[in-house]
Amino acid sequence: MTKNILTILFLGWFVNTSLAQNTLQIKVISAESKEIILGANVLIKNTSIGNTTDFNGLAIINKIPNGEQTLVISYVGFKTEEKTIIFPRKNTILTIELHENEDTLETIVIQATRSKRTIAKIPTRIEVVGAEELGEKAIMNSANIAMILRESTGIQMQQTSANSANQSIRIQGLDGRFTQLLKDGFPLFGGFSNGLSIMQIPPLDLQQVEIVKGSSSTLYGGGAIAGLVNLVSKIPKEEKELNIMLDVTSRKGKTLNAFYSKRNDKFGITFYTSKNLQNAVDVNSDHFSDIPKVRSFSINPSLFYYPNEKVFWRWSLNSTIEKRTGGDLDAIDHNPSANHTFFEENKSERYTSQLTYNKEISDDKRFNFKNSISYFKRDLSLPNHQFFGKQFASFTEATYALYSEKLEWVFGANIITENFSEKLINNLDRSYSQNTFGSFVQNSWNFKENITLESGLRTDYNNNYGVFILPRASLFIEINDKVTSRIGGGLGYKIPTIFTEDAELRSYQNVLPINTSNFKAETSIGFNADINYSKRIFNNNILLSFNQLFFYTQLKNSLILKQQGNNYQFVNARKSLNSFGFETNLKLKYKDLTLFTNYAYNNVKINNTQKILTPKHSFGSVLMYEVHNNWRIGYEAYYKSSQLRTDLSKTPNFWTMGFMIMKTYKNINIYANFENFADTKQQNYQTMIMPPHNNPTFTDIWAPTDGFIFNTGILIEL
């Protein structure tokens, strides 16, 4: 009898113990980039029960006892997270977000190169503007991303119109057409649509901005001779995010931005909208606008579908409608008179659809498909000239990736189409059609523990200019735990169109079309090398980070716009354009204080003459005091050396300075920004407009035209 009772008690204990063993599936992602983290450790505290995350960021833990248990999640470069859970629980799937460690860039996963490697281990040199810095720049300019790019080392924002304030991005002194702008890996802003792109991309829905300097045509095709900028959008997470931002400026500007995101098990959504109202402002009292009148509206919804943990769909729509008018103030206000008739009006519409499909076939295989279709319309009107055009473009890409401990392979193919049609005025038709078919292979080979070689080969065929073969290679060397180095180079090309900075300056008036039968594509060869040093000094109280970059690009067959009578004709330059120089970046961090300093030397020459409107020397410094969720106070100063005007005369050098302050009260951020408070502007040095008043000509633009701007606002984060 006693034996039977003991047997029953033992069986009851065994069954109860078995039933008390729980299973939990944990997905670990980066809180900043929302990318999965491979190799994170997940342990039950004070036990040996645990696992590591796989290629999908998943870890499955079995035999978890009932009761209160504490999960410990850790990974190099992230702050360790602890989460207490009571078992048993109904939901057996849990997502954990790890926050980046402020002392390292190890955690940032780059999307532009299609690799799963983090920024600290990737051979291609990439600069990243993270979420916090994007928030800071959004405060300084909530309407577009010009501020974000202008304050990066070696990048110059070149204003191309005194009236509409259009801007073009220059990397390492090369014109804007040589930088490829991407949105989540889609080249959406090329050709005809490039002229207004920078001014029509608001920053509030961006998670990070990736900047690759140097020839990058192997990655995404033609147009990336100077480099590429990839704008990475936010993706939804389980916790709802709602941001509302209202900004007003001392120069009669108002911007309202709103962003919302939310995800459940199967579906997610992000929704962004922006409205910008800017009245025309005459800064220097010459009766012409130095800041144009702008009416702009953007709306960007995205829908996400997750049928299972291995499949991901995303569909996005980006749309912007804008009217931008500059010139004589009376003409802008629709009150012209005999001597007050000049205006420049840009009406534009931009619509883009993006579709992404991603499937993790297995732990070491992945398939990705992308497609975008875009439409851009621009009507440019002056009193005696009109230029109306439409552009339809598409991008389709499929890639297949293989991963192992030492090797990564990416095989892909894409098709890029661009069709521009112009409304005939004065029998001048510059319409064209371009189709480019490309295939590529990329490889990352970690052939030693501290050395990784990244190589690639692309072959493109263009229906007008034939075949381009583009090799590329980059080497990453980890000398020790404090010093790393990268060396790389490759070939590039750019299909010529009339949409250049020189043609934009002339509003495309009397600019003749390019005859593809006797014209050559622009081609390049480029190299860069850098060294990075990071260490804690002065008893570990100060974090020091240092980066030194050297670069060289040779551009052949570059486009030159020459005057022929009353017309302007593009020709290929006979001699090469050479851009070489270096960039120096230094960061010092002590407790809540951070100091950034940078210097860039750009020697850009053609025919032994420095390139027009290109400063050789640039310097910048930012001092930031930041207490998380409390205060953010910053001071910045930037220097540009003298430049050559079109007539080869030299401009003065100049400084600009800014100051910003933000105070956080729980979910409310109140800020004030004093941009260019020294009121540096080109009008301080020379007259901007040459008579007659009703048909003026405008001087080269080499310095700010808007002067001091104070803006203030509120950012609500719910």
C-alpha cells in the first residue's frame, strides 16, 4: 500500500514538473535600426538555460520553469537588457529591442550594400547619420534634408537658383548629378526629377541616412560616381509611435509634420505627412525674394505584411505636390507693373510606388525583390520662357544572397527605365528614352579573422550608350581593437542628360538636346583609403574617435555647356577632371558633452584650374551638451574658403554659426534654433542682381542668401 502511494506521488510530481516546462521564442532586434541581431545571447538568469539568435534573429528556449523568470539578453556593441516574465504565459513569442552602446558603431546595420554586416565590420566606407542626429537636424530644418547633408564632412550643398532656392548635393567637389539618391535602396530621384529632390524630402520619417563616398556604380548602376546617399525609412514596431511637429520661423515659414507607426503580428503601417508654408522674403531690400514663396504638401503611407517570421512584404507610396515662386515681390504677389514683372515659378508633382518582397529561404539563404514606378512633372515658368516636362521611371531588382561564417554572396539583376517628354515650345524637343539592363555579383570574404575583402562586378547595357563593365573592391583590416583601416576603389559611369547644374542655372532656356549618336557617357575611376582610431583616454573619462580619409577620382568625358550664338550646346571635355583630397574627422565625448570637428580639402581641377564654386578648404565644429530625455544644447561653426566665380575672380571666405536648445518634458519637446546667427550672407559682399529690374541677370551663388533665421517649435512624441 505504501509503495503504491509513493508511486502515485512520484508520478504526480513528474507530470507537474513536465507541465511546468515552458517554451519561449525570442526575436532580438536593434532598437535604433529595427534590424535583426544575429548571435545575441539569451539566458534565464541564474540558470544554464539559454540560446543564441539565428540568421532571423530568433532564439528558442525550452524547459523554462513556471514562476517569475528573468531573461538576460546581450550582444557586443549593445546595452544588456533584462526582462522579467511570469510563466506560464499565453503569448510564447517575444520581441526584445537592444539599444546601441554609445561608445561603438558596431551595432549599425547598413542597407545600402545589401550586406548583413554592421558598419564597424563592413569593408566599404560608410558614414551614418543616426536617429538622434536626424532628430537634431529636423529641429534645425523640418521641411527638407538639406541641413542633414550640408553639415556632413566633404559635402557641399550648391544653390542653383537665386529665385527658387533649389539646391544640388556635391560630394568631394563633384556635381550633383554624380551622387545617387536612394530611398530604402530605390533610386527614385534621378534625371529630370533630380533638380528639386533635396528640397522635397522631409526628415521626420527617416531612421538613418547612409552616405557612401567614392565610385559606387557597381552597387546600383550609373550615376554614383561621387557616391550615394541612402535614406532609410522608419519601420513599424509593436509599440505605437506618434510624432507631431509644428515649426515656425522668423522668415515667415511654417511647417507641420506628423508620423504614425504601429505593428501587430501580421500587419504594420507607417504614415507620414508634411505641410510647408513659406512666404517670399526679401532679405537685402532689393525687392527680389531671397527666400521663395513655397506651398508644399507630402504624404507617405507604407503598408507592411508579415505572413510568417521568414517573409516580409512592404508597399509604399511617396507623393509631393509643390508650388515654388521667386522673383520680384510685386510679381509674386500678382501685382506686377511695368518695372516689376520678373518671376520664376516651379510647379511640381512627384508620385512614387515602392514594392519590396523579402524571404529568408533558410538560415543562410535570402531572396529579395524590389519594384518602383515613379512619375514626376515640373512646370517651370518665367516671363519670357517656359519649360514643361514629365518623367516616367521604373526600377526593378531581384537578388539572391548566400551567407556563411566567412563568405557572403549576392547575385542580382535589375532593369532601370526612364522616359522624359517635353511640351514643345519654340520647336525645341529634348525628350528621350533610356533603358538600362544590369547584372551584378557581390562577395564579402572574411579570409582572416581581422581581414575582410568585399568585391563586386556589374555589367550594364544601355540602349543608347552600350555596355559598361564595372569592377569594385574594398579591403577592411582590423589592426587591433583600437585601429581599423579600409582601402577601396572602382569604376563608374553616368548616362548624359541635359539635367545638370549649369543647365538649371539657365532654366534650360536655349539649351540644345544631346545627340546620343556622337556623344560619350561620362566615366570614372576612383580610389579611397581611410584609417580609424578609437580609444578611451584620461582614465577612461573621454572617448576619442578619429578618422582620416584620402580620396581620388578621375572623370573622363565630363559634360561642358558651351554657348554657341544664342544657344547652349553640351560637349564632352577633352581633358579629364581630377578630384583629390582628404577629410579629417575627430570626436571627443566626456559625460554629457560631445565635440565633433572636421576638415575637408577638395582639390578639383579641370584644365589645371580649380572647379568653379568649389571651396578647397572646409572646416566644421559642433559642441553638443545632451542629457537624455531632458536637455539638448548645441553650438556649431562652419568655414568655407574662397571660391572661383565663373569669371575666375575669387570670392571671400566666410563663417556661419548656429545655436540650438531643446527641453524635454516627458513626451513634449520644446526647442529654439538660431541658424546663421552672425547673419552671414552673400549680399554682405556683393550685389546679387544685375539690372534691368524687369529682366535681371543673377550672379553666381557661393554663400548663403537667406541670412539669419530663428525658428522655434514643439515636437510631441506619443
